[in-house]
Amino acid sequence: MAAMTTPSWTTPSCRAAPGRPREFDVDDAVRDALDVFRQRGYHGASMVDLLAGTKLSRGSLYKAFPDKRALFFAAFDLYAREALDRLREKLAVGDAREGVRTALLHYAHVSAQACWQKGCLITTATGELLPDDAQARERVEGYYANMRALLADAVRRGQAEGGIEVRANAQALARYLQTVIQGLRFVAKTGADEGELREVALAAMQALAPRPH
């Protein structure tokens, strides 16, 4: 392997954190870095923060990830995969309408918690790296496309079951639900509490209700 140059995100004054053994679990390191990025954002996460958060030596971290960008995208991929798995799980609760309701109330809860704990990495990438970063844009767009596909499938099932307005466009409703979900996170940051966010989620459910013919 060719010698690796020192990544641009190092600083000479950084003191190495106590390192894990040379052989370490990369997935564990990515998950630890994910926590750092959620707490501090992409630009706010420094070399010192990432070394402390992953408990890796500088050399071990560089061996697995050439720079902060590569580590961030690995954390993003993990976060996106698990977020979609959770959405799929919530949508599977009960019939389709109940699944959508469960998903929206879940997002109301986690949005209220995240406003003072940890942020959403999708929102971080959107706010800090888009629109200029093509690689970040591809990942964010891919995540949202997968989210809308899951929501559209739930809407179609709900229409077939009679719990969701059958004359509505499933793709349009999926995009509407995506907008509500992302909006919950932003509104939470303005100080809305969980009760207020639940009201928004339940209002969105009313918009899906079948209308009299």
C-alpha cells in the first residue's frame, strides 16, 4: 500500500487519544463517530472530537478512513440504513393507516428528544453540505427516495384497505408525509414540545382520511 499523506483535517497541536489495538471493529468506530457527528455536526466535529469519540489512535483512524469526509459518509450510510429500517418497522404495525400513524408519532417523539440531545444526520448533511456537494446530494436524495417508496407503499395498502383516501395520488401523499416528518424535526428546534408535535402528526393523519363520495 502506498504511503498515506496526513489528512487535511489534522492539526499539529492535536494530542492522540488512547488507541484501541491495531485490529479493531470498524463498525464500532463508525457508530462512535456517528454519535460525534450527531452532537457536533459535520463542520463542528474536530479531529480531537473524533479521536476521543472513537477511542482510536490517529494512525488507526487514518488506516480505516483517509479523511473526515470518508468517516462522515460511513456514519451517514449507517444512520440512513437504520433510519429506514425503523420506518419500515413502524409502518408494519397494524393495518396501513395505523402503521402510518405509528410512524408519525414516532417521529414526533424522536424529534422532540433530538432538539436537546442528538441531531439527525440527514438534516446535518442537508444543511451543511448541500447543494454544492454532489456526493452528499446523491446520498441524501437516495435516502429520501427510499423513504418515499416505503411511505407510498403504505399509502397504497391503506387505499386498498379503505383507511386512506383512494382518489389521492399515492406518490404525492408520500411526499407530503416526508415533508411532515422532516418538518417535525425543524419545528422541534424552534421549541415545540412533544405534545405539539403529536398534534401535527395527528393533523396529518386527518389529511389522509377517506372523503365522502
